[in-house]
Amino acid sequence: MESVDLGRLARRVTIVPPKGTDATPVLVYERKRKKKKGTPLFRGMDKMVRRMMEAERLYAEDYLRRHARSNEKRKDGWIRDSFYNNMRAGRKAMKQMRKMLF
């Protein structure tokens, strides 16, 4: 029988004999498990850093959107609204970070 790579289609293929026979089930294919990369000691820290970077990206995107909107509304609007825009974007990022940490 040829070896077939089923990839993500199946985890395991077993041939089950008909009822009433004494034959045992035969395992034809079993997917290899992927090896986890990275030291187990650093996995938690990796997850935390990644989530913090996602929150920072959210902050930057939100601030830039508010910055552009303030500039469209008024002349030099980004300067006038800078404190407010910064505060709002920071609040949104903190909310996202809190969601991720707990």
C-alpha cells in the first residue's frame, strides 16, 4: 500500500474489520504532531509581549485616525485636539490590554 500524505484532511485513518470477525483494527495513517518551538519558560512572556504590541498597534491606528479627522475639521486641528486624541487612543489601548491580560 502506498503512503499517502493527507495533510490537514485527517488526523488518523483506521480500518475497522466487519462485525463478527476476530481481526483487530489496523491503523493506516497517523499525522505527525508538530514540535512546539521556543522554550517553555519563555512562552508566557512571548504571549504577553505579543499582546502588548497588539495594544500599541491599536493605539497608533486609533490616534492616526483621530489625528486625520481633527485636521479635516479645523485648521491645525490636530494641535488643538492632540491631548484629547492622545487620551482617547490611550484609553482604547488600555482597554484592549486589560482584555488580553485577564
